[in-house]
Amino acid sequence: MDLIWDGVTEALRLIFSGDSYVYEVTFTSLLVSGSATVIALVIGLSIASFLAFRAPPGRTLALSAFNAGMALPPVAVGLLVSIMLWRTGPLGELHLLYSRTAIVIAQAVIATPVVAALSTAALQGLNPNLRLQVLALGASRWQAALLLFREARLSLLAAAMAGFGAAISEVGATIMVGGNIKGSTRTLTSAIVLEVQQGDFETAIALSFILLAVILSIISLFTVLQQRRPPA
Amino acid sequence: MWRRLPALGVFVASLALLAASCGGDNNELILGATTSVQDPGLLDEIVRAFEGVTDYHVKPSVGGSGEVLEKARRGELDVIMTHSPADEDKFIADGEGLDKRPVMQNFFLLAGPETDPAGVRDASSISEAFERIAGAQSIFISRGDQSGTNLRELSIWADLGITPQGQPWYQESSTGQGQNLIVASDKDAYTLVDSSTFTVFVKKVGLKALLTDTGNPNIYSVIRVASDKHKNVNAAGAIAFAEFITSRAGQCLIADFGMEEYGKSLFQPAARCPTSNVGG
């Protein structure tokens, strides 16, 4: 228990002393996970609108795949992505292995099914007549989609938070494709793993608390946004 | 149409973020290194020093010697630093590596509980110590990952004609050097570890260094991955690194590592460092 308390005080010390290592890994975490979440949202929402509004044949099959994708093992994704990015792999020419971009790709692959599956459910939960009504009133498909997104924003924001959560808490794929390199691809999660490997448990616990604090702050922001009452 | 603007904006922003986080350039050098060099903190210092005097951007890929050599065989690494002589010689004989140079060394030691149930302290050699452990069936934690340390350990068992795998007292942790020590400490067990990692971890574990294998040092070498066999290897970068680590600057960096914190060099450089009078 001492160790945990020491970790908390160490976390506060690291934050307030402006420790550059901690700020660096925090920034990297936010940069890569933020980018991955944005990509997951763009792709996920597109897939969700397509599946929910256009109801194509084979929708259930596609949805099964995305729902299963929510349980995709991140370390397996990391292995697959790293094999793709190896010099001897199909995308080797891009020299992306052990870079931040590689981590963004891996985290996006992990987060997209989460966003797609939850968003589809959110949009399917809307009254189908609403879309018809809006289209009948002259809205273009884009305008209708955006309006319906706003209608379903409670669930869609939950989907976005789930996607972000999947990305920022990820560590296996991050280390495999990123290489945990100081100053470029070391995130909060991979730094925690390194500290544990080096036996620096106090620092590892401190970084864990910082990570939790970061996640709490961002998710709280989103939750406030989600719960905000629309103007009457 | 203007309603689309936010979506477009988000898309452009994400592309920009992607570009900002981009990596990959021709100055990159992928260095294969082992956990026993990373865990005490030496790897970070070597990389920092090397990047300080060259334009290369080092990307270390860390694992056990076995994993590193395997990745090197696929041409995924430019230059490696391992400590598994038999595997390394095979690597070079197979035409996968060139220009093996000794970099530094330390020693393997048998760590175990203070109580020493198997009576390892009184053994006259590491071999005899292992024999006593097997005889007493005391818990022994193996790296189990084809690392340099693991292969040394396995060769000792092989020379004794003992097959510990599958026996209840023999457990394979498959973790890195430092973590393996922590696992052994938690279980009050014996394990083979290198002297540098043990020095760094001694305050964090409840184990004692019971017997050091001074007659058989653990030698780390740098090997360049064969660029004729693997077209994508950064040959110039590999040469630059091999030169650096075996130069006076590199060797003295190794000699100085650990001096301040532990009062001694954690690793002995292969060449003598004149300023600190260590190594050689």
C-alpha cells in the first residue's frame, strides 16, 4: 500500500515539476490516440451511416464482423500490422515501422470496429421515419446524415469515447509497431511497461495515475458535452 | 454543402495529425539490442550518445538474443548487439552477419534466496551449483526465451545431462532480464542472471548473488547485418554504429556507465578506456 501512496505523491511531483519525460510521453499518447480516434470516427461513422440508413443486403453479416471486431485482440492486431510494415512486408517501402504513424494505424484498426459497431446500433435506434421525413423536406443525404447524427448524439458520443478508450489504453500493439522509443514512440502505456521491466515500480504507478487522470479529464469533457441539454 | 465543411475539416485535420506523427526517413538505423542492455539503462545512453555525434535516428528493437538474431535474419535490423556466442557464430556462418566485434562483457551469476536450500554457496562451480539445485529440487526460474542468458543456462543443464523442462521445480518465465529476476525474487527461487542487471536490481529483489561464474564471461558483440543478402539494410549506418561503439568514445561511455550510481562499471568494455582505467 505504501507503494501506491508513494506512486500518487510521485505522480503529483512529476506533474508539478514539469518533468519533461512525463510531458513527452503524455503528449505522444494524446497525439497518436487522438489521431487514431479521429480516423476511427471518420471511417466508423461512414460505415455506420451506410449500414444503418442504406440497409444493404448482407448488413447482418457485416455487422457481425464489426461487433466481433470490438473484441479484436490488440496484440494480434499489432502483430499483423507490424508484419505488414516490416521491411520484407508489403508496406515495407514506406519505412513506417517504429514510427508514430505505425501506432496511429494500429490503434485506428483497433478503435474503428468499436466506433462502427456502437454507432450503427445508435443510428439504428433512431426512428426510421425521421430520416424519410427529413429527406422529404428536401435535405440532401449529407444534411440528413448530420441531422440524424445530432439526434443520436448521446449514443454516438458514447461510441466515440469507447473508441478513444480503446486507443489510449492500448499497449501491446503500440510497443510492437512503435518500438517504445524514447522521444518518439514511447506513450504513457508503453512507458509504464518499461518502468515495470526496469523494476521502477514507483514511477510505473505514478505514470498509471497520470494516465488515469488524463483519461478522466478527456472523457469528462466529452460526457459534459454529451449531457448538455440542447437549447429549448 | 457548407454543412459538409465540418466533416471535411475533421478529415483534413486528421490527415494533418497523421502527417505530423509521421516517421520513416533514410537516416534511420534499426538497432537490435537485448533486454540485458536496456534494463539497466545503458541502451538509452548509447543511443543518445550516438545520435549526438551522427545524423542517424536510431530505432532500437529490443528482445532476447534469440529474437534479435531472428529479426536480423529477416533483414529487419541493420546492426545488432547480442551476447549469445554460439548463435552469433552460426548467424555469421550462414552469411547473415559481418564484422563481429567484441563490445563489452560482464559475468553470469546464480542468484537465490538468502536461505540457500540447495547449498549453492559451497559449490565449486556453476555446474556443480546447478547439479545441487536439481538434486534438492529447489525452484529455478528460467528465462525460457532463447536469450543469451537462457542459452547459457541450457548449455549448463545439457553438459550435466539433466533435462529440467517439465519438472515441477523448473519454471520458465519468458520475461526480460530484469523482470525474470523479480519473478524469481517473488518465488524465493534460484535464477541465472547477468551481473549488471543484478547490480541494478539488487535493492528491488530479495535475492542474493550466491555464485559468480568468473571463469566464463558473458561477452557482448556488435554484428552488422549482411547488406549483400538484405537489400534494405542501412549498411552505412551499421558501419557508423559499429565504429562508434568500439571507438574510445563508445568504450569509455560503457566504462563510465554505473560509476556514479554504483561505484563501479556495470559492464567492462572490450578495450581499455584510458580516462577511467577500466576494461581491456
